[in-house]
Amino acid sequence: MRQTSAGGCVVNRMSAAEDNRRFIFSLLQENSTIERVQKFLAERGLPRSASAWQELFSERVVPALDSGKLTESDLIDLLRESEEYGTQHVFLYQTERAKGIEDQIRIHRILKARGIESLLERPRLVNMPDEPTIVDVRSFDSENGSTLVMKVVQTRKLEKLEQDPDDRDIFRIVRTPVRAVHVLRLNPKGMLEIGVQSHSETRVTRRVGGRRGYRYNEDLEVLWDLCGDVFPRDDFKEVPLTRAKTRLWRNRHKLKDEIRFSDLTARNEVGSIQRMATGDLDADLSSDASASRSIDVFAKRAIFERSNVYFRKRDPLPSREIHVLMSGLPNEFAVPISCSKDDYECVLGRLLYHNR
Amino acid sequence: MSSDDFSTIIGEASIGPPDRDRLARVFREARAEHKALTLPHLVYLAQRATGVSAEKLAVALAAVVKRGLAERIVRVESPSGGGIGDFKSLNDVPDKIYDERQDEWISVEPGNVVIVYKF
């Protein structure tokens, strides 16, 4: 009897491990690329050749896990890098109290009060929770101190209008659940990045009450509510990116090897708006002499509210061209595509440099 | 085929001198500067320089495109301004397209679509 139950426990543990693996694999497929996983394996001296995801997992990753050359913790690190950078709108804040906030005893006490202190040892693998859920809390050493990261998984409802198959005059709203991942990251210098997963589908319905609010404001409220005991809202001030938006354009000739613009929007002191955009998405607005002159004249008494900037591929970073959308709230920028941690940090560093 | 042949091609569209040569100059300039012009813009330029009607201009343009001296593309533009996708024909334009300039998927409406001639 005991043997059976012991055998049963082993089988249960193995099934749970298998389920975890499959879940991590599915998330990697959604958030990463074959090339990135291959690079991860290569860095560990593991075989990596594969032409498709299924082959990569079954012929390369699974054998490495089974032989102990790779652990689930390694895969979790890869998953963290894959889903925590890019496809986000990032909001920047600054605090003077970074050291106090990041204090490990404080974090442990707060998480214990909520019954989730185990997250400090190991993240939860959560797919589509009913409510926004904290799934990962960790600190790691970085320059001049440590960085504190919290990850939240939320189920969003993707809305689509569909024609009723039986009556062409009737349309219905179909809501499909999708998994959204948000990240809060506080560095030793007191800069907090709140990365909210992009809402790429246009919202079909209005909020209750008839107001159409800015979706990312709603997301921020949810995150401040959920994580506000760890990151107290009152201790953080927004970091507007107005200076970066202005300087990137004004210094565009010096920065022509670093960036290009596909559009920008400026607003002057009497409320007039100038919007200038390239016809071709791959073109550079600053190469259009008459458009550039026109912007420079208008911008003398205006601020840049919005721009689409592309950080060019350079050696060593960024490893490819990275698109940054600077729009929405003053402290907001977006990296709409998935990118590596190194590329994201490179671009963030450049933005902060031009914003100083 | 060189751009000197513009006069020949336009002449084949039943546009005679002096409009033929004036229109050829407009096209030659567009090609030299790699211009990308919508049809209304071309109509404006043509009518400023010549007495050519919009209908005859369309015939001349079709001939120029056929001979490879310009490319006719269907451009989807973002509601916020600027192109977000170029297609060979209207049939190739999808119902929905990712608008990189807004980080949003949008439905393509007729108002978002322009015909562009790239010289």
C-alpha cells in the first residue's frame, strides 16, 4: 500500500513536472523565437540545431532536461527574458526610497502577509487566472545595488465584432481570453519601469458608464492596486520623456547613424498641431528636407507629443532595428515587438541618456 | 528603357505636343527625385504644367507603369498618418492590418487606402 502511494506520489510529481515543461514550452513558443532558444542552448554548450519548434523541444530541450544538463530553473530564466521585454508599453517613475523599498526583510514580510512568500523561492506558472495575479518576485544584483522585479499575469478579453452567420444585419461581440504579462522593475537608482503588455486589438466596446478611458491608465490602476504594498504609489514620481522626444529630433543629424523617425506630432502654444509622417514606413522623416524644415519652424514654440523612432541596428547593440513608439502619457514609451533583454536595456539607456 | 522615352510613351497615349513634352518633364523630374505621388497630386502637377485632362493623365500613367518607369502601389495609411503597408493591388489589401505607428490592429477602411505612383 505504502509502495503504491509512494509510487503514486512519484507519478504525480512526474506528471506535474511534465505539465510544467509543456506549459513553459507553449509560453516560449508564444513569446520567443527558435533562434533565441537556440542561442540559449548554445551558451550552455548544448546541441541546438532544429528547423521547427517541435523538433527543438523534443530533440534538444527535453533530452537536455532529462540528462540534467538543463534544469527547469534554466527554462524559467529563458522564459523570464522572453516575456518580460518588448510587446509592452512602459511607464517610468522615480523614487528616492529605492533601498528601503527593495529591502529583502520588508519584501518577505509583505509577501508573507499575503501568503505568497514562496514566490521568492520559485515563480508560479500560471496560465489564465480569474484575477490579475502576482506570479514572480525576485531580486538580483546589478550595478550599485539590486534590482527588484515583480511579474503579474492577467487574463484579458480580446474583443472582436463578428457577423451573425444566420443574420447578416446582426453583429455580435466575441470575447476571447488572452494571457497578458506585466512587469514592474525597480533598479538601484530608484527608476521604476512598469511594463504593461500591449493592447494591440482596438477595443470594440466602451467601458461601463459610457466613458472610453485610456486602456493603459486602467492597467496601471490595477497594477498599483495589486502591487502598491511593495511599490507604494506615493513614493514614486512620473518621469516625463519630453526632453528625450525633443532632443532626439533636434539632434537627429548627429544621431543619424543611431536613429530614424517615421513620424512625429508637435503641439504649439496656441494648440495647433503639426503631424508629419513618412509615406513609406521604412523611410526616415529627417531625410525629407522640406518636412524637416517645416517641423523645425513649428517646433520653435511647440513640444513633441508623439513620435515613432527606430533605433538602428549597431555593433554591439541593438542587435536589430528596434521600434519605439513615444506616445500616450508623458512618461510612456512602447516597444511594440518582442526583443531581447540586451536590446531593450540598450534602447532604454539611450532614451534616458537623451532625457537627462 | 530610359526616362527620355517618356515623351514617346505619353505620345502613344494620344497626347500631342506641347502637352506631351511638358508632361514628360513632370515625369522625368519625378523619376530623378524618386518621388512617390498620389493620383490627386499627379493631377495637380499635370494640370499646373499642361492642359491634360485627368482621364488622359490616367492613360499616360498606365502606359508609364506598364513600361516599368513607375510603380503603382496601393498604400494603407494609419489613421494617425503615414503609410503602414504597401500592396500590389486592392485585392491584396487585407481587411485588418497591424498599424505599427499606433501599436494596434485596425480595420482597413476606404479612407485609409491611397494609390501611389513611385517613380
